[in-house]
Amino acid sequence: MELRLTPPTTVGAGAPRPARLPGLDSGAGGSAGAVPEAGGFGQAFKTALQNVSAAQERASQLQTEFQLGNPNVSLEQTMLAMQKSQIGFQAALHVRNRMMQAYTDVMNMQV
């Protein structure tokens, strides 16, 4: 899982809408990071959560393989995968907390 921050692009009348969101691509070459027009933010968030889950599973697998003494799995590789999954989880948690705070703020608004 790659976490890259890119400057936002302006989507205006003449600018095309991006088909992929940076940082959400699974790197498998498929359309895991593609966002359909109807999906919007919900689909992008679901894809991001799936990528975080996959990174956590990969880190867990590497950790188990390292503990079993697999010579093809290094400590550095295992630690890097664990850190990537931890950073992805923390980012998803922060987004969730911000969304809950926004929801609470909207619900408390006077009509």
C-alpha cells in the first residue's frame, strides 16, 4: 500500500474528472483504486478500507512466516509491512473520527 499525497486538482467545467484517486491503488494493476462516477466518496473510502485490511493481513502473514523461520522473509521486510499497515490504519481511523465529528456537527445545527 502506497500513501502518496498529491496536490488537489481543480475540477471545473473544462477539466476532466480523475478516474483514480492517488494513494488508494492496491498496486496489483487492477481497478482496485478506480472510483465509479456513482460511488463517489463512499466507494473511495470502502476501497481504502479494503487496502488497509489487505496490508494488515500481509503484515500478519509476514510476521508468522518470520516467526516460523522462513529464510525468504527478512526482519526488515516484516517490520516495514507492519509499519505500513499501522500508518494506514491510523489514517483510516482519523478519517472516521473526522466524519463522525462532521456528522455530529451537522446533526446539532439549528434549522
